Amino acid sequence: MAANNNKNSLLASQARELFTEHACRVLPLLSRALGERLLVLVDQPGSAPEMQERRDGWLAFQAGGTAWVNGTAKAWRKAQVQPAVSAAARSLIDSGKFELMGDEVMEDKILSSRLALRLLDFASWELNDLRLRIQSLEGIAELRKGDILRPEVLAEKLVEQWTSANLSRELWVLVQDTIQGRMAEHLLEAYHAANEFLVRQGVMAEIDLRPLVKRTPSAVVAGQPGSAARAADGGVADTGTGAGTGSATGPGGHGGSARGPGSDLGTFGGGRASERARASGFGRSSHGGQAVRAGAESSMGHSSPHDETRMQTATTPLARARMRAQGVMGSLKRLLTNQVAGFDDTRASQESPQLAQAFAGMAAAESSNERTVLAGVGPDQVYGQVHVEQAATALRQRTSNLKKAAATSAEKATIEIVALMFQSILAEDRIPPAIRVWFARLQMPVLRVAISEPEFFGSLQHPARRLIDRMGSCVLGFDAEVSGGAMEAEIRRVVQVIEQYPETGRRVFQLVYDEFQKFLSKFLSENGSAARVVSVAQQVEQKETMAIQYTIEMRNMLNDMPVREEIREFLFKVWAEVLAIAAMRNGPQHEETITLKRAAADLVWAASAKPNRVDRAKVIADLPKLLQLLRLGMSMLGTGTREQDVHIKVISDTLADAFMSKTDAISAEHIEAMAKRLANLEDYLSDEDVGDLPLDTENLVMMIGIDASDLEVITDGGSQPTEAMRAWAQELQLGAWFTLDHNGRTSHVQFAWCSDRKQLHLFASADGRNFLIQARRLAAYLQAGLLVPTEEEALTVRATRDALTKLDANPERLLG
């Protein structure tokens, strides 16, 4: 027994060592990518402080990047050999005395937590497999807190060494997208390598999550015949709180991914449990599946009966959708790796001569008559279901011919999977027939890309996938809004451009994807009454944001000056908004704007103590011009004469008191410095979030000039959303459709516009109504389920899932 335990411990240690070595390999690559990213940022235009900050960041990374890489590798290796902490010791540590946590420590924890969440999103299924295998070897209920296999430990060491290398947190935020992307991609491979090592050593070649699923007592209904048996067998309990999961056994033994988040995925070779899962609605993205996912997630070592709820609220629906999508891609990758000899998704390949000849023959046939069969050539062609069926039939024939010409098993498998994906897309009756016909013409270009770039099957970010997903999300379920319109014309143009350049691979897909994004931004924001709303809303955001930032800057400038409270209040509440209006209308360096900025400095000086006669005479001489400027500024705000008189009286009384004041005077040097800073105030403004902006529905309706019934302004109020929900709100994509429940009325709306600072968001309904929502309120609506995506799963992900299901039922067709 002791010898067996020693062998298990040795295997676990070797797996950790292998994982750590794979993880450390990413550090030099990551350092090089960060250096390139910072160099690109240095060359980007911006304000003088921004450009200086980027240059300083690049120089700091040149000086400290090597130390960061070496320090992180050393810290990871130290964590790898760290002795396990006993349960008693861990309890003692966790229950120790409370201490105040410094701001810097808290900021580091936030940065590392964000990175750890991204790593978990990307590699959850491989991590869960490795976690279960290590737990089995060491006979523990959960990995220790400092285990190097935990994403949070990796992220924590990475951030710690960043600050130890004298690199700033602001610099981290500048490049954290690059860090997260590169780390997630490479750590997935590290987890996979450790899993493969343990499987080769005979450690849990097959993993079944069913015995590990934690259920609430209500998951099995007492007294109901067969309910306990169904729960024990992995079925979904009638209450909806249980969890069903299929066997995660992959083809050929290892496939071996016992997935936590996203375990509702169709799996090739999944066995009877996965069949039951699909029969119960498991294979589709749905709200009902969330309880199932939560149950599977609770298998990750947590014993609380409320883990299902905790796990569901820990991440946003967007993050959970990403987990499910990554699970689908992981299943596809394992299928191809295990079933197809010579398949390698990390290396570009070339078509075999036979297949290239077959493609050339099809291109020649298209140029004569076959393209007419698929989609016709007339720009005014009206397509219906019959054209979709014709396209599907032609594509099936092409697929058969291409598989016969294929020279390798990798080519045959690629042809079959792409064909199954497009069969699923063409069968999606919520997409208008015209769009499905154009999508059909993308099958051959996508197939050529998939053969030459097997990465297509392993990455959700491949431009071919992103293009199809983006176009699909804009048209799904809204035939009347698409057919024969500008959207169909743009999709037709995109397809025709791709067909004209079949040899360029992913580059042409990336090009037209960027062009489609620009089209969406313009098309949605310039459509009908939305155009007027967007124009005014953008001005409102610009004005309110500048007013808030001007106020902050003036507070900073006057912080150490002896300025009367009445003058401070006027500058902060009135004059900051005047400067914002002037800068928005005429530009920040316009002569009138500069004059109004100078008036603020003159007012501060005039209201300060005047101990000598020369200064008092100067104030008296300049006072009429100053008061005239103040009235001019207040008129720009629409302030009435009576209200202006009130402000002018308060200012006049304050200036009179200044003549008698015995306090210290403000020096001319201070006033001149303030005037110069005000003149170039925009150079000191930051891009930080200024919070929610005040919106007035009546004023907006009057400014826009549309019927009030056509515009709903959803202003601040309601619950406080979590940071995760705020992040989700910032990631919504233009063109996506949602169901909006506002004041008891449900509307199907399309995300039409987002302001430059992402503070205001416009949703347009099919009946011409517009909803302008502030950022915080948008996050609150998402959190409360009042704004729900019409489709949670991307089009190509769903098509991939359907392809896997068909291959599960008939594996022979993959290479047949």
C-alpha cells in the first residue's frame, strides 16, 4: 500500500513538473509579444501625456521585462515543489486574525483575479480533468490553495513579479488583453500535456462525473417512483435543480475531458449518458440547461448544497456561453486528434494535388452554369426555400466529389465536418432564405481555409468563424428586416469579395469582417429616427463628460488657493458646463473657448484679497468685461436673465468683500499658471470612467425633434449591478438582437449604437421605437433578466455542436 502511495505521489509530482515546464515556455513568447504591443502603442497618436506615458511604459518594460520573466519562472517552479498544506494548517491560516489590506495589495488581487477568470474560461475542461486525476492520485478532496495547477496561483505569481520588476499597474492594464490571450492559449496546451502524461501512465483514462455531482436534497423527489434511480443514473431531476452529465470518455480512451462548465456539450463517443442528455434538451443552449451546468460545476470539489446557485452567479451568461463554446471546440479538437491520422491544428498545411485539381474544376464549373444553380447572379433575385434546397443539394454533391478526390484522412475529415456545419446553417429556418443562399456560397471558401489552416477547428477567433457568426447574429429571426434590404446587399457583397480571392485564406475573411463591422456601425446608427437620436446622444455624452472632467480639474487647481466658496460653487456647477458647451461647439482651442477659459482665471484673481490700490483699480477697470463674459457663458447654457442676475449679484458681492479682505492675496504667477493650464485643459483630461451621465427625457426629445413615444430614455436608478455585469454590458456587439422587458412591455430590439465612451447605448425595435440606456442601467437590466440575448450561442458553435452530434450517431461518415 505504501509503495502504491509513493508511486501515486511521484506521478502527481511529475505531472506538476511537466505542467510547470510547459507553462514557463510561454514567458519568453509573452515578453516578446508585450514588447511588440507596447511599441505599437508608442506609435499611436494621442495627447501629449498619453504619448509620454506609453513611451515611459515601453522603456520600463525594456528595463524590467527580463526580470519579470525570470522572476515568474522561479516563482512558478517554487510553487510547484511547495509541500502540501494540511487541512488543519489550512484551517489555521484561513481563520487567522483579521488585517487591513493595503490598496496596492487589493489592486494586485483584482488584476490577478481577472487573469485567473480568463484562464479558467479558456481551459476549464482540461483543468477539470487534471484536477480530478490529481485528486485521485493524492486521495484529497480538493487541490491545496497554493497548488501551481490552480489558475489563480499562476496569475498571482505573474502579477507579483510584475510589480517586483518595477513595472506599474497602469502598464499592466494597458497590455492585459495581450497577457490574457497569450496565457490562456498556451496554458490550455500545458493542462492538456499534463493530462496526456497521466493517461499514458494509466491514471483515469476514462472519467465519469456522475458520482461526483453534488445535488440538493430536493433534487430527488421523495416517494416518486424511479426518481432516485434517474438521479443516480445521471438524469435530470424533475425539479430542475439536479445535474445530468454524459460520460466524458473520448474516442480511443483518452478523449478524456470531463468537463465542468459547459458539460452540456454533445461529445463524440459520449455513450448512453450523453444520449440521454441530448434527448432532454441538453445539446441546445437554453435557460433550462443552467441548472444542469451548475450541477456539473459543483463537481469541482465544493461540498456546499448551495454551490449550484453560487457558481451560476459567479460569472455572467456571456462567460458561461464562452465556456460552453470552448467545450464544443475542445470536443471537436479531441475528435480530430484521436480519429484522424496526421491531424495537427497548430501547423498550416497545403491541399493535396488531387484536391487542388478538384477545387479548380469546381471553380471552372461555377463560372459557366453551376453558380446559377446555387444562387443566381441577378442583383434583384428574390430567393425562397426552394433556392435553399437547391443550394443544399448542390453542396452535398460537391462534398461527395471532394471526398473522393481527397488524398489524406485529414482532408476527408475536414471536408465532412465543414459540410455538416453548413448543413446545420442551411437548415436554420430562422435565417431568411436569401441569407442562407449566400451563406451556402461560403462553404467552399471556408473549406479551403479549414484545410490550409486547421486552426479553424480550434479557435473561436478565426476570422471565418467570426464573420459568419457576426452576420448570423444580425439576421437571425428577422426576415422582414433583412430580405431585399441593405443588410442583404452587404452580405451579398461580402460573399462575392471572398469568392473573388479564394487563394488569400484568412486575410480576405479578416478584411471583409472589418468592413462588415464598419457597415454595421454606420447602417444601424443612420437608420430612421435612430440617426437623430445618435447625433444628439453623442453630443450629450461629450458635453456631460467634459463638464465632469473640467470640474475635477478645476477642483484640483483651486485645491490650494484661498478662493471664496461662492466662487468655487459657481466655477464647479456653472462655468465647467459653459466650458464644455464651448469646447463641444467650437473646439477646445477656439478663440471664444480660450476667452471663456481665461475668464475663469480672471474671476479667481478678482475674487481674491486686494491689499493694494493698483490691484483694486485693475479689478474695477476689468469688471464690466468680465461680467459680460460671464453672462455670455450662462446664455450658452440657456440660463434666463433672472437666474443670471442672481449669479452676478453673488459674484459682485463677493468681489466687493475681496476689497476689504485681509487674507493672503493670490500671486500673479499662480493666476498665470492657472490660465495656461486652463487653456490646455484637454491635455490633462483622462479617459477614466466618469460615472453615469444625467439624462433628461423631455430635453432630449425636444433637441432631437421626434415624437416622445418613439424614444424611451432609461436613466439611472434600480439595483446596483456587479462588476461582471458591467463588463458584460461593455462587450455587447452591435447588430445583436435582444428581448427587452421595459415597464411591462416586451420588445424585440437590436443593439444599434454605443457612444464613444460606452456610457450611452441605443437599442432600436422593429416598430421604430428607440431605447437610450445608460451604462449602469444597462448592466442592471442584464443582471435582472430584463434584457436577454435572443441567441446565447454563436451560429458556427451551434453548427459545430450539431456536426458532433451527427458524428456521434454515425462515426463512420467522418472518413467514409
